[in-house]
Amino acid sequence: MVSILILVLSAAALVQFALHQWRMIWLSTANQPLSDSLRSVASIETDSIGAQDFSSLLQLCGEVSPSLKRSTPWLREVKGYYAVLTVLQKMFGPILRNSTWVSDEMMYCSRFVAVVLDQHLSVDFDRRAAVRPS
């Protein structure tokens, strides 16, 4: 019985560690600075990216490069996390009215997509510059 309890607690600790590690990976990505090229392409002020910009940035990812959604690590997971946060906000809106946690998390999801898009635009720009004859 004690060994089963140890196994369950160890599995719970491992899952908690994995979730925290995953969150820190995409939060560190989301906190990277954005270039001015994103502002010109997305028509969004890079300093004021908010939770409401998530769907437009994700749609822009699909327009710029359809393979970006499949090839980018963690984008699918962040999209799922954003969907869960949206459901939480709708279900518990009156309870979470004074809490900024959900809106902050949704803003970080939007920033993550913006950084991914910005990195892709930078790489694409560098490729085009390298191919261009001197």
C-alpha cells in the first residue's frame, strides 16, 4: 500500500514538474523582444499585444506560412491552453472578474504567437536576402 502511495505521489510530482517546465519554455519565448517588421506585417503595436490579438496573430501565421503551425514547437499546445483559458473565462467570468490571471495568461499566449511569427519573418527575410544576387 505504501509503495502505491509513493508511486502516485511521484507520478503527480512528475506531471507537475512537466507542466511547469512547459510553461516556462513558452513564457521565456513570449518575453523576447519583437521587431518592427511584425508591427508592419500584423498592423499591431508590438508593445500593446493583448489577449484579443491571439486569433488574428494565429490567422496571420497561417497566411504567412501554412507550415508554420505544424512545424513550430509548442504552438499547438499554446493554442490548446488558450482555448482552455477561454472556456475558464466564460464559465467562471463572474468569479474571476477581479482576477487578472486568466487575461495575463491569454496575453502571454498572444505574445508567444507574435514571437514565433516574428522569428519566422526574420528567418524568411534573411533567406531572401541571402538568395538575392549581389
